[in-house]
Amino acid sequence: MAFCPKCLYEIVRGPKFCPECGARLVRRLSPQQMAEVQWTLVGSFSDVTQANMVKEALENQGITALLKTDMFHSALMVQGTAFPGAYAHIFVPRAKCQEALDSIKTMTGK
């Protein structure tokens, strides 16, 4: 995995230059650059397994995604269990928000 130090675009594999802005890619972003990313909520799911699948699909499309789950799923690392109050929120960088929303709509029909 590589990152563009200029626009913070994440590249899963392949090119040596950012397809968004043309800057040479780096292996890691500095902590300061990571703090500059403005994360936006693009989806909430009651099924953590479905949320993980959506997150993986977004990442396969080159969209960095973070998954935040309820305490039961994150602390106990329980997988595949849906119960009242369970949630999984997916966040992406603001610059990729619309692309992620379009992808989620295609995947889920919502």
C-alpha cells in the first residue's frame, strides 16, 4: 500500500504516482498528514458482517475506509452477531465521500 503525500490518496497496489494529483507516492504518511484527513460518515449498519463487506469493497475500489463498531463487537471481537443496539459506522475521507456513497448505494440498494 502507498499514499500520496500531497492529496493523501491511498493506493492499494500498482502505480508509483498518484492518479489524483500526479505526486510521487510514499509508503507511509506522517502523523501530521494522517491528522489532516477529515473523516465523513457514509454508512451505518446494524449487521457488522455486512459493514465489513462494504468496507472491504470500498478499499478494493481504492477508497480508504474506517469501521467503528459498538463496544460488544469491538472489545470482544465478536463477528457475525446482530443484536438490538448493534452498529457499525463506516467513515471515509471527505474527498471520497460521494464516490463512497455511490458505491454503497450500488452495493446495498439504499
